Amino acid sequence: MAGHVTEPPAPARDGAAGAETLVRRVLVIEDDPSMSALLTFLLERQGYAVTVAGDGRQAFSLIDGTSPPELVVLDMMLPYRAGLEVIAHMRARESWAAVPIVVLSAQTDEESVVCALDAGAADYVVKPFRPEELVARVRRAVRAPRTP
């Protein structure tokens, strides 16, 4: 179902103190429902709260209307807006400028990889991907210092 948005769960509560525990939020921008379901499963299993945008137009709406997540996983071939447009839109917003982007794409040519990295992606993973490798790259990108 392209075009769906899955909202993240409410922040987890620490049972002893009743205080909110930091929940790391990830925005997945992916138009393939099977792929977004797999990514949501993998990331939630690692403790991330996942929001899914099913196309480039929804991605723009989320970028314009919500606070930034800790990380974005971005497919490059999207309906309505291409991945490079989404990267440029994120980088043009002050609050989103330093959010790390891990591109997940079927585009394997060198030019596509270089363009995404030059546009501001932190990493580029080719589909089909190895799930544990992708999760490790997400962890690394979240840990890396943020610089716009």
C-alpha cells in the first residue's frame, strides 16, 4: 500500500521512576510495502521507533511538519519526488540538515552512489541487502557526530 504513514509508538516509560526513556526515532521513506514492513521489523527489533512515508510527497510533508528523527532510511526511486529531491529538501531545513541519511537503493551504478553521497547521504546500501549489515550501518550512523 504505497502512500501509507505508520506513526511511531509513544515513548517507552521507565517502570521504576516513571520517566520517559529516550526512544530513537527513524523515518523510513520506502514505497514498497513489503520492504517497509521488513525495515520496520528490523529496526523495531533493535529498539527504534519507526515512521514510514510511502512516497516522496509524504516524505516532504513529514520533513515540513514534524521534528526530525535520529536517522532517515531512504529509497532513491520513489513516486512523486525522487530520493535526491528528498535529500535536498532535508538539507535545506535547518532542523533536518544534520540528520544522517542511509540510502537503500536498487541503483548500483557508481554515478548514483556518488550523487547520493555528494548530496548529503551518510551511507549507501544496495538492494538486496544483508539485514544485519544494514542494522549495523544504522547504528553507526546514529552514533556518528552530527554536522550539517
